[in-house]
Amino acid sequence: MDKYSGTVVSDMDNRAILKIITAREYATQKSIIEQLKNKCGIIIPQPTFSNKIKRNDLKVYELQKICEIFDFDIIIRPKEI
């Protein structure tokens, strides 16, 4: 397995990306919100967070922080042909 193997999320929306993270980490939306608040100082009410996911409207820095909390990397690299 090379250092770039993993799940490609180029064509996924916020819901699909968070579903992968929550499934692998046995997390819930509530636990993500709590960790964002405790570790990063980002306060997002539960209904707002849920609506952001539904609308595919998470900000990049919010997704970055969620990935950071759960030890995931966001990697941008050229597509393989």
C-alpha cells in the first residue's frame, strides 16, 4: 500500500465524506460537534451542522478540522491517467 492509497473523495459530497469518517471512527454527529468545540473552539449547533451536511455546505476549514481531529489527511495530487 503506497502512501497515497485510501478513499478518493473527489466526487463525494460532505455527507459521503463524513459517513466514511464516522463509520471508521465509530463517531456520531454529536461527538464531532463536541470535539470541534473542545479541541478547535468551533461552535456549530446540531441543527446547523446537520443542515450544512445536507446542503453540502461545510466550509473547507471545518472539514479540515474534522479530518485533523480523527487523524485523516486531505491530500491534493494530480489525477492518475
